Amino acid sequence: MPLESKFQSNLIKELKSLFPGCVVLKNDPNYIQGMPDLLLLYKKHWAMLECKRAWDSKCQPNQPYYVEELDKMSFAAFIYPENKEEVLDGLQFAFRSRR
């Protein structure tokens, strides 16, 4: 099983390939506790992704809250190797349907 940092690094490369010209920002975990790891900016869209090493990785306090609230605003999800394709498909659909 890859480390979360390796998974995140590969995910950023894949996001940049799927969404040419996008900006991916890594959030400071010490600024707002529980805020998702990555902010994806693409054209007029945005999404936040919380990277996990595996589906059963422990969540930090407030992570489920922020993912749920941010998903109501635009798109947010927990992403890990086991659901990566599903989340990326959902992200592509969300960005296409919100033109």
C-alpha cells in the first residue's frame, strides 16, 4: 500500500493531466484543522479532495464535516486508491455539468 504522500503526488499529476491548465494547491493542515488536503481550480470550477492512504484510514476531527459542507458548495470527496476512479469520474461529470 503506497504512502499517502506518494498517492497524493501521483494524484496531483493525474489531475493536471485530466484538467489541463488547472491549479492544484496543497492546504496547510495547521491553518484550519480538518480542511481537505487539495484545492483544485479549473476554469470556473473548484473542488477539494481529502487524500487517504486506504479506504479504512483514520479521519482527523472535522474532516467529514468539511468534506460534506464543501461538497454542498461545489465538489468535495475523500479519495483513496480504492475509489480514485469513481471520484475522478464524479469530478469530471460535476465540472461538465456546471458550465
